[in-house]
Amino acid sequence: MAEHYRHSGRAPLVGAVTAALAGIACACLLAVVYSFAIVWIPFVYLNVLLTLAFGGITGFAVAWFGQRMKIRRRPFRCRS
């Protein structure tokens, strides 16, 4: 009988907390840049792109740390 790979579905507590803290730290650092940019950029379209970039970079940081911390639960992962 052939065996198939089945992932464990684990989400270690240390990994989940680290990924959450990384997301919070990234959001706090980006929030300073974001707030200055929103005030000083007069073009609405650039503000929209900046908002998308803010969310994308924060999401990437959480996903990257989640992958490094070996979080394998589907709700925590961005990629399959």
C-alpha cells in the first residue's frame, strides 16, 4: 500500500505568536511612514496605492514569519 503525504496541520504556539508579533511590529513601523505619506501626498490615487502596499507588505511579513516558524494550519497560511 502506497503512503501519501499528509501535512500535520500544526500551528505551534511559539510560531503563531512570533508571526503575530512580526505583523504588529511591521504594521507599527509602516504606520509611521504611511501617516506622513497620507498627509503630504496630495494625489488620491497614490494614497490608494499606498494603502494597498501597506496591507500587502504587512501580510507578506506575517506570511514569511509563519512559513519560517513552520505554521502548517490552513487558516494561518496564505499559500497552499
